[in-house]
Amino acid sequence: MTKRSLQLLRHFPWSPLLCFGFAWLVMQTGLMQQLAWKSLDWRTMLRAHFQPPPDPRIAVVLFADDTEMNLVAWPPDRAYHGALTELLSLAKPAVVTWDVILDASREGEGDDSMGHGVHAAMERGTKVVTGSVTNFDPVEIIAPETTGPTRPLRQITGDIGRLYGEDHALLPFPQLREAGLYGFVDAPHGADGIVRMLPLVVRVGGEVYASLALQTVLAYYDVEPEQVRVVLGDGIYLPAADKERRIPINASGMYFINYRYDQNLRFKSDGHGEEGSTGQDELRLDFPTESYGGILLKLNAHYVEQNPDWPPPPDLEGKVVFIGQTVTGKADAGPTPRSAYAPLVLVHANVVHNILTDDFAWRVPDAVIWSAMFLVGMGTVWIARKGTLFLMVASGVLVLAAYTNLAMWGWIFLSWWFPWVGPLLGFLLLESFVVGRRVWQEQKSKLAIKGMFGSYVSPEVVEQLVKADEPPHLGGRETEITAYFSDIQSFSSFSEQMSPKRLVELMNEYLTVCTDIVQEDGGTLDKYIGDAVVAMFGAPIAHPAHAYHACVASQRVQLRLAELREKWRAEGDAWPEIVTRMQSRIGLNTGPCIVGNMGSRTRFNYTMMGDNVNLAARMESGAKSWGVYTMCTEATRAACRQHGGDRVVFRPLGRIVVKGRAQPTDIFEIVGLKEHVPTSAHECIGLFEQALAHYYARDWERALQVLERCRALEINQPGVTPGVSSNPSLVYQQIIGHYREQPPPPDWTGVYVMHEK
């Protein structure tokens, strides 16, 4: 090597090559690739504010919680599906697509009804597509002699061995696949749980079949399988609307979803409308959406009963109608590029929307962008050598801003995906110095646990988590816990009578007391919702006596609040009277729940969810109706008694059905801890239990006589106890008064149905 060559090597600006080379290597890791996807999700969420409304040719019908509560539980008898399919066909949609696996594992009388409904719809010109899925086990094997209109795709160019698939498939039940079409719902998730690439063609054994989305498009355009050409690594070609339409796919038959339409929070101001509406903020889909139960009733009323009082069904003529399910606890839902939790039928709806509108995403080749940013980096090195520090910083900021705007603009208006994270990382490494990366990597395990749980549990519990042989299971897991909900009585009046500064001071003092007690008794703080405290006992570290500790914590909070009221009164005019009369209501329930780290990969919360959590919330809100301040379910009382004996004193309040549930629940007032409960309260409890026995026996007169004696012994008295307008004795006097005028049915078991939350 000559002397001149050595001089050139010595003076070559290696820093851009090293920085961009290191950035490129880092981007090959799974973590950074997920960050790259997440950066695209951010652009997708921003794009939602600029994109046009969805194509009106697509509509969605959801079997959600309102249908579960008001019509039938999931899974319903398939006769419902058949009735809905046949009624929908009367509205003349082009295609009805069921994002549901209706296989033969649950046979029943409804199979024939649904098969008939699909056959009738197909006869009327409405194509019906149902779901199937590839399967490792030989449940049902697709063979060339399979009857029905669904046929494999034959014109395949490329190696079908690279296609997503299995040797077997789970098919619709026989009557269904003989009457209608089916497509494959396989939707492999990425490492973050989000479906971003969807197989449009699926391999089953040695055959290739259309996905649910592709089959829907073929049905919409009346394209036969023999007319479809699949060129792996290029696209799927099909004749449609007087032209040959191309759908881009990679060599594995995967389609990059240009995900646009999801769900948004909208306010329903009048409280009237769809089945199950509450007048509260509700999640609504961007696509025109109907409730499964609601549209079934509308269609039946319009086409069968011809009832003019019912609103007309939506205009579905010529449209593609997707039917999906998203019931809480059994939901076909999950994370999407725009939501932490949304109905997954939207994945297929977005793919069909892309194809119908030729709205395909395109990834700008990495080599083009990396090369351009490398050359720009070389320019900044030259500026650093020749120009001032200000010029170097200004040029760096300008490059970062310009490329960020290009990446945003390209995705929002052209659906061009410019790789953003990697090139910017290389440029930032060139412009700045990263400190302490190795130290952070060595400490990240313990820091992650402390950072995640330090705000929720006591320091002692955090140390147990850090020192544990195995890290806690993060992500959803089912475990038995006791859910804890508390709320300040009439809190809205506080903000009317207090300045924001004083209200913050008051809430900080109150919430500190509540949180300290919850954590001292081994509870985990879930969240604050204004003045409300939501906590769980029994997670993340399991504790067999969680119900007992939750009950004790609830009474310690009530006792400490009484001390705070005395303190505030002693401070004279520092606080308005409403503060010195503050009361808090608490609700508890014990049972299996899903707990864990939930949300997106970048924004999450350690929380709980499930029916038992909702029931605990109903205990807190329902306490007001019964004139008590702490209420729990039978499950909590039984678990508390098992581990705490008779230290916690309970009073039975009867059997109720809370709003939103069908099964009755035995509820109890937590009167207090044994060492604090006066003799008069025990006497009141004894009389109340006698009154309940007469009540269950329909002996109204004797029940009222005992309740009259019990009422005088109640701890909470209207006009005496702050904020109390009733108590359990008064409540049952009113209930019995109603039953004396309108006796319950003969099969009545003492259950009282709550009409309020």
C-alpha cells in the first residue's frame, strides 16, 4: 500500500460509516424492529385525523356485550346466525362475511337452520363467506372431492412451500360449506401481538386456498377461482370492474395491511339509540356498524313483522357486510396499529377496503434511504470540519426535521412507508454521544420491575419482586384476587365549593391515606380515577388471605377517614362543611380475574380486568342504594372468614342481580372490625337477619315488624349520618311495600333486581 493510500485512509471520514453501520446492525434486533413498527403505528394514528371516511361499501355487524346481555350469550344457537344471514339477504348486500369459525365440533339443531339461511341468501344473490382456519391436527382434511362452491386456486407461480399453512384445516360444518363459501381467517401476530401482515393465500396440504378477505373480494366481484393468478413475490391478479386488478404480496403470500380504520371514542348525548346504549362515551367503529342483536331485531321487524314503529334497517344493498364477535372475556379482539384493544374483524375489513379502493401501502427500499442519509451524514461531517458549531447543530436539526416531515407526509398522503427509526438513529449517533449504554443493559432487569411496580405496591413488595428467583409473569394471566373500588360520596360538590388548589391539597391528603393503608395490607394500587381508588389484593405476588386483608384495609380506611374528619373540623374555617362530613364508599369482590401488564408495548398499565372486577365496581356504586359505606359479595365474605375468622363483622343484605349481569349475587355490608363494632350493631344485625328470613318466606307483615325495630338500631340514619338518605332497614321496607302491592311470581327466590349501577 502506498504512502498516499495510507494518508487517504487516515483522513477518510469513518464516523458516518461506523455510526450508520452500528445503527444498521442494531436495527436487525427484534427490539428495534418492533420500535420501527411502532413508529409506523404512530404515523397511522396521526393519519387517522387526515384520511377520508371509509368506503361506504363496507359495513360491520358486531356481536358485542350489548347482544350478550340483551339477546343471547356467546356462542349462540346457530339458528340465530341463520336467521340473521337470511334477513340480511333481504337487504340485498353483495356479500355477508362471517369472521367466525363455525366448525362441526358443536353440532346442534341450529346447523340445519343456518345452512338453510345461507342457502336462501345465496339463492337471492347474496354471497355468504364463513371462516375456516388451518390446523396442525387432522380435524378435517380438505380434499379435491369436497362438495360446495369453495375451490382451491390453481394458477400459482412460485414455491407454495413458502406459503403460510398446515397440512389440515378446521372447516365450517358440512351444511354450511355445502351452501356457501369459506375463506381462511389465519392471521399470524407479530412479536407485539399485532397483525400487520396477513396471508391472502393459504396452503392446506398441497392445495392453495383464498383467505377470508380474498374470498370476500372474489365473491364481491363474482370472480371464479380459475380466473385468479397468484405470482408469489409479486401479486395476486384477478379480473374486476373491467380491468385486471393486482394485489401486492411477498414470496410467502403475505399482504402488508394498510391499516386505516379502527374505533374511536364518541359521545352519545341523548342516551337513545343502539341496543344497550347508556348515553355515556362509547367506542364506535369508523366503519358503519350495527349491533348483532339490534340489526337482527330491525331486519325482523321490517321484513317479517312489517312494524312501522321500528326504525328502518340500514341501507346494505350492494355492500360487503362483515360479522364479528367481541364479547368481554371471550372476545375476538386484540391490539391493532391504532388501538390497544379492538375487534379483530377490523383486520379483514381493512384488507378488503384496501383492495376495493386500490389503497395499497408501499415500503420505500431501505437501501435508497440509508444511502441518502449516509451521504447527508457525510455532508454534516464536512460542515463540522469547515463550519461553526452553530452551523453544525442547525444543519443537524434541519435534517432531522426535514426527514421526519417527509416520513410523516409520505405515509399520511401516499401510504409510502419511509424507514424512520434506523436512519435517524444513525444520524443521531453521528451528531451526539450516547453515554452509559452498557450500564443500562446490565441494570435494566431490576429497573424494569422497580419502574413498573414502584408506583403500585409498597417498597417491601417491590424488593420481593426484585429478589424473586423468577420474574413476575407480565402480560395477562388468570388468578384469584380481591378487587377493591372506593369513591368519595358526592365528590362533584367538592369542586363547586373549593378552589382547585385547595381541592388538590385535600385529595393528596386523602389519597395518601388510602394508598398507604392499601399497600400496608399487601394491596396493589391499580389506578386513581379522579377521587376513586382502584386496587387489587393477591397480585402480583399471590397471597391466600387476600380477601381478609382487603376487608381489613377497607375498615382501616373508614376509621382513618373518621380521624381525618375530626382533624379537619379542628382546623376551623380552613375547610368548608362538606369536607368535615366527607364519606367514602367501598366495594369488594373476590374471584378469578385477568391481571397483568396490559396496553401497548410502549404505553401500558399493570391492571386487572374481567367480570369479577366489574362486580366489585357494582358493589361500590350499589352501596349508595342500600345506605351503607362498605359492601362486598358472598365470595369475599367466605374467603375472608376462611382466613380471618370472625374478626370482620358482616351483615347480609340479601340476594340481588346487579345491572349488566344475569346471575344473582348474595351481598353483604362490612359493618366493621370486631373490636370496633358496638353491641347495638350486633343486635341490629341479628334483627335484620330475622327480617330477611321473613322476607324470603313472603311473610311481609312480620318482616316489617322486625324491620321497624331494626331501623332504630341502624348506625346510619337519614338526617343524622352525613350524606345518608336511606339504610338497609328502610330499603327493605320500601321493597316489601312494593311486593305487597305487586306480589312476586310463585317461583321467586328472594332475588331483587337492581335497575341502577
